[in-house]
Amino acid sequence: MRSSNPVFSRRGFSRSGGYAGFGAAPQAGSPAAGQANPYAGGNPYAQTQTQPPTNPYAAGDQQNLTPEQLQQMYGAPPAGPLQTGRMTMDDVVMRTGMTLGTVIVAAAVAWIAQLPVGVGFGAALVAMVLGLVQSFKRTASPALIMGYALFEGLFLGVISQVYNDRWSGIPMQAVLGTMAVFVGVLVAYKTRLIRVNARFQRFVLAAAIGFILLMAVNLLFAAIGGGDGLGFRSGGLGIVFGLVGVVLGAAFLAMDFKQVEDGVRYGAPREESWLAAFGLTLSLVWIYLELLRLISIFRD
């Protein structure tokens, strides 16, 4: 599953670990009935079978099974996601809780230890490298994802303390704002007020690329001439670009929800839940940082 943060490349679920039947359309009466499978024509969860699959529970030659053995085999309960290794919503929730929990604990340690700003920006650089490496890997690496969460948390703890020293209480306001955006996007997505389709994704990614380029140019001018560069992070322009950043973060969340929903519906391998957690963490960190900047402008 692709990461939602435009800093990282977005890629599809891996093709390993497929199971027979994952390419089939949802059953009639299910929430997915009547919707086209986004993976039709090449289901990334389906594995091409060059030979008939072997029943792992059959003893000996299947051609010599007795009628009683066949009846017992066909009468057994169907295998669920746990037995087949497919991703479930519980897997996504658990992995996301682990990554976000690591971010929060690391941020708390950095805050209490009052780490220097240089250490915080060094941790941000390490987190960016780990995130890029994971994004270009074909499979999820829990070690890379947890490492990213650890160093990202250290950076957030340091930068939050810097903001809090100047604007007391602003980190908590940004946390509450991030939670509000998450809940709002989730409700809007579940009620289909937000519909994530190919056009939506293309528009969001194009807007995100333009946003990042403008911020990079602003940072370059700030480094050369000092101050706020082109003024994209202060005053009226700062408010406009801050709001755009928050809206983009909300759009990333909606795209993450869509990918999680499709992954669970069409039987992604369980390992893909790590990538789901990675994408959700990236989006929430993006929203938190944008809210920090936006609230600081209002309070300055």
C-alpha cells in the first residue's frame, strides 16, 4: 500500500502472499457489491497458479481419497483471514497503534530530556531517510517503520518544545486539532461525503507536489536572505498556505482510508497492514506540523 505523504513515492500493495479466490468480486449483499474491483485485470493479491494448488490437509494422494475423507474435507469450516494470512482491520489498528505509540513515547522522552534543537533536526533527517528507504522497498519492513516512528517522535518532541517555549500550550492545541481532523475525515469518508477515486488522487498528488515545491523555494530564499523567505509561512499568506497544508493532510487521510478499505476487502497479505500504519502515521504527522505552524501564526 502506498504512503500518503507526497514526500514519499506511492506504490501498490505487494504481489506476494496471494491466496486463491482473492481476485473474485465481493459476494452479493456485501458492502462492496456493485462496485468494481480496483485490482481487476491484475489483482495484486492473487497469485498466478501454474499448477493446481495442493491441499495442505490432505494425506497422501488426493486421487485416492475416500468418499468419507472428501465429505470431511468439504464439510470443514472455511478458513478466515487469520488462517489465510489476509489483512484485517484489527491488524491495521494494532500496527497503527504501535507506530503512533512509538511516536508519542519518543516525543515525550525528547520533551522531558529537553534535547537540543540540533539533535531534533538530526532525528528528522534520519526519519526521512528511513521513510524513503521503506517507500522504495517492495515489501513492508517493520524495523524500518518502527525506526521511522522512533526518530520522527524525537523530532516532534524537540520542535513541539520550541513552539511551546514561544507560544505556551500550542502543542496541545495542535494535537486536539489533529484528532479533530482525523475524526472529521473518517466520518466524511464513511458517510461518502468524500469519494476517493482516480481523479481525486491525481488532483491531490498534483496539489501536494506544487505545495512542496513552493515550500522548498520559500525555504531556499529564507536560507539565503533570512527571515521568512517569500513570506509563505507568516502573515496572510502563511494562514492561506497553512490551511492548504491541513486540507492536503486531510486528503492524504482519506486516501489512506480508501487503501485500507480496499486492502481488507480484496484480501491483501497481512504484512501490508504495516504499510497502512506507515501511511496513516505520515499523514497524521503532516497534519500536526501544519497545525503547529498555522496556530502559531494566529497567536503571533
